Amino acid sequence: MTTSTVLLLLLSVIIAAGLSFYQYLYKVKNQSKWYWFLAFLRFISLLSVFLLLINPIISRKIIEIKKTPLPIVVDNSKSISELKATKEASSLYRAISENKAITEKYDVQLFSFAEEFQSLEKLDFKGNQSHIDGVAKNVKQLYRNTNYPIVLFTDGNQTMGNDYVFGFQENASVYPIVLGDTTTILDIKINQINVNKYAFLKNKFPVEVFLQYNGNESITTNFSIQSGNQTVHKQTIAFSKDKKAQAVTVLLNADKVGIAKYKAIISSNIKERNTVNNTKNFAVEVIDQRSEIALISAINHPDLGALKRSIEQNQQRKVTILKPNEVKSLQNYNVLILYQPNASFKPIFDQNKVAQVNTFLITGTATDFNFLNQKQDEFWFKLANQKEDYLATYESGFNLFSQSNINFENFPPLENNFGTIAVKAKVNTLLSARIRNVQLQNPLLTFTENGSKRSAYLFGENIWKWRLENHLSKKSFEEFDLFSDKIMQFLVSNSSKKNLNVTYESFYNAGESIEITAEYFNKNYEFDEKAQLTIQIVNSKTKASKNYDLLKSNNSYKVNLDGLEAGTYSFKVTEKLSNSSFSGAFEVLDFEIEKQFVNPDKNRLEQLAANTNGMVYYPNQMEKLIQNLIANNNYIPTQKETIKKSPLIDWVWLLIIAVIALATEWFVRKYNGLL
């Protein structure tokens, strides 16, 4: 407090005492105890009021000891139990977390991970995936701007996510505890199979198989691929101490429509401890058609290459870039992409009046809008020669197909001529246009349906920037490519709109997420948020069935069927009120990735420790790790001194004291007849 505040407080005490004395004791002949008591009450009430008026600032010194965080993270996946290290993992983390010297120095926090990173409550070692990179991302969020150590109990075998070796921050030192027997065990395994999900009838499709050998002897193995009881490929593979990995590429025939199931097998005369990883199932869906898409443009533009690459990410699509004068017939194409049409497109528009091929029309600064006004009836263009940049606004009411907002609002603007686009037909708009923060009535991306004829319109060029921006923000083109694929899927299909649409995969690997998505539309083809969707799953072999409710999520309904055993399943999705239904089938392939390992990945854990200035330890070195953590002077608890200032007027009890003193004084005077 300042000197002036102290003087005011002393003056308040003197004035309060003086007034109290003057009112109750001055010139009073009979100074009984009641007068002294009343004078005291008056003194308290007056002093409280004066204190509230002066409102001095009270300073308090708070001393806090801040410990360095010590996250202890335990691998809770199935691979730990497969390596017979569950007892070590369950007991050893307690040796650190319950050590008295450790808890005095560190703020110990326990976590576990498998597919997800979470607080450690119970270890069951039943996780279907190991996501060590997820640990790096989560601790980075939890402990920002802090230097801290991490104790990581794991076998180092990651099955999902990015490379964890380079995922941890520089301010985090990782101390991996290697779980599992590091003794080299002779093992041959199928490490990975790369194959497209779709193949086309009467074509050959490639299968790339990566084989791995763990041992020092030279051996010869037999590799084969089976389809049912038939062997469709067989060859001999040699391994040695210096040749421990082999890549095999095989071309298989797609000769029957439907799901073709295969089994890759590698075997030898040597007895192995783990034979689960000697076989791996995979499947390919053979389809009898391929969407042929003509991308027609009279000009060269980066959009053409971006559209072709994006659309052809789906193996069912083939895009051919053509000049208008190169198009002889439209009968061979399922979709026409008309890029910035001008008068040279006249023969194409004339042919399409008869062919009725679905179109995706994209305009830009090189478009002849007068020509478009003559050749289509959905829009009327009143545009000047001035160029303008148009940003996108996502319309959540769009219901032609399921499309989430992939951050459209932050995509770069598209360029088109400035003016008005008048809508003459019934349209369904996914993206509307705005100029900076001014929302316009013009659509940016919209769709029309006229009987079986479907059309899409994008009013702006430079969509290649959208694909690039999506990659910069998400480190992948996947979201944008899925967006373009849904547009193509809408245009490829001429079937009438259904009230109930269900999205699912034809096959899943055991242990992977099995998710089925459904959309239900009312009679006006608006998304119905009150739909009651259920799904019945039937095992085709055992005939056992289960029923689940689909839960609403944004503009769709979802159900997660994780945990289904390998086998073939049929399902039926039903909407209770309308009795609309959809039937389908899928297969869960017998493959558990966490059972593929015979040794911990010691080398990668050592590399992780070296990158973060940590050190690798083994279960028999726990005492050494504890002593290292205790002796490490980089992680000393710090004393933090905080001075907290609070005004006296915030002290509610001071006002309460004043009120109680005045009330008590009034009652005492009333009782003694002094009023």
C-alpha cells in the first residue's frame, strides 16, 4: 500500500472512533456497558464504510512449486500380448510412476495408446492398431513451450500414422522402454500387399507384394497366390543375410464380375515361431464398365491437368483431353466436361441434343457467354468484360449427394467475368458466390436435373488452386479428389434419386474401422434429420444377426461395426416410418496386423531416442532409468512467486460486517428503549 493509503486508513480509524465516542459516550453521565457496546458497533460499521470508500489494494505473495511434466505412455495394442510382454508393461510403468523420488521431482501423468491416445485407466492389450505418431501429436498439444522427458513403453511396431521417429518435438526427450524379446528369431513374412480396389473385366491388374526375411541363413521359399482352391501364381524366392527383402509384382486376370478374393502365401521347410504373418488375404472388385470422360477445351489451362489428375484418382474414371474439333462422336463418353465454351463448341452442343450425355460446364474469362445464352436454358448470363474474383460459400442445405464442407470458404477465389447469373430452371446449389465479404445471389457450383439428364455448372476458372490449397492445409489431395469424384459420380449415374442412399465398402480387413453411412431424404428430397434408421447385420455362415441404430452425423447417418469377425455379411438398412430399405453385402477379410510381428523394432526406437536426445532402455534397466531421471538437472522443479493484488471492495464479508453491526446496533437500541 502507498503512504497516502496508510494515512487515510489511520484517519478513518480516528474519525470512526471519534464519531462513536461523540455519539454514545461524550457527556453521557451513565456510561453503562450497553453504551460501550453500542459505541463499538458504531465504530465497526463506520470503519467498514470508510474502508470500502478508500478501497485499499491488498497484496499477497503466493509461492508455487512447478514440477516438470513426466508423461508415461504405455502401448496397449495386441502386439504387446503377441510378444508376451504384457506383465512387463503392466508392472514396470508402476515402478516409475510410484517411485517417491520421481513424484517429488516430476508431475507424473499416465497415458496409454493403441488406435487412440488416452489417459491410462486400464491395460487390456486388445488394441487393433499401434499409432505411435499419435502420441507425438497429442503430447505436443498438451505440453507446449515446455522441456520435458517422455517414458514410452512400446515394441516400436507402428501400424498407422506417419513416421514416429521424426514426429516428436525438439523440446521432448523420449526414453523408449523396449518391450518384447529382442533376440533375432528366424521368420519370413508377407510385409505388405499393394493392389487397387477395383479392376476392369477382361483386363489384367497388378499385385505388388513385399516379402521380408528375418535371419542370417540363406534359404529358399515358395511364394504363391491362391483364388479359392486354385493356385493362380507360384514362384521361388531366395533370401540370404544380405538379401532380406524382396518385392514381387504379379499380373492377375480379372475374368469375372464381382469381388475376387485371393490369398498370398509364403512358406519354407524351416519351422517358424510365428506363421500368422505367412499368409495375407486381399480382394479386388471386378467391374464391367469404366467411365469415359471427355474434357473438351479450346484453350490451354492448368485446370485441365488438375481436373484430369483429380478425377483419375478413381480407377473407374478415364479422362481424355480434347479440342472441340477433335470430337467426332459423343457415344463413347459418359460425361462431357465443357471447359470455357465458345463458338467452336457449337457442333458439340448440337450433337448432345440427341446424345443427351451429362455435362459439367466450367466458365471463365475466356468463355463466350453470348454463345452460352443461346445453347442452354438453365441460366441467363449478364456479364461484363471486367474480371472479378469470386470466393465460395458452402450451402449446408445441399442434398443431391453427401458432401461435407472441406473448408471451401478459405479456398482461393475463382476468376470469372463480373455480372449477374440469372437462374431459369430448378437448381441445387452446393457453393454460392461472394466478393470478399459481400454475399451474392449468383451460384458458384450448382447442379440441375431434367428427367434423366443431369448437369453441373462451375462459374469460375483456376480450380487447380483449390486442389493445391487442399494439399497445403491437409498434406494430401484426398479431400479435393473425393469432392471431384462425387461430382463425377452424380453425373455418371442417370438413375432417379432415391430416398435412401447407403455408402459402404465391399470388403474390410479385420481390425479396421467398419463404417456404413446412409442418407435419407423426404418427399421433397430434403435431408430428413428426424429419420429413424436401423441396420440388420447377418453372418452368411452362422446366420447370426445383430441390429444397430444409425446415429446422425452432420448430413448423414452412420454406424460403426468394429469388432466383426472375419466372414461374409449381408445387411439391410431400414427407415422405420416410411419402411424404405436398402440391402447389400460385404466381407471382412481375416487379417490382424498386430499379429504380424515377431520382434520389437529396436532400431527405430534407438533412432527415435537419438533424435530427441533420449536413451533406449530395456526392462531389466528400469532402476538405471529412474536414477537417470532423478539425477537429470535439465528437469529441476522451479519456484514461481506470484504477487496477487485485490481491492478491498471485492471483500464481500466487509460489507456483511457493516450490515450486521448496524442491524445489531438497531436491535440493541430498540431493546433498551434508546430509539
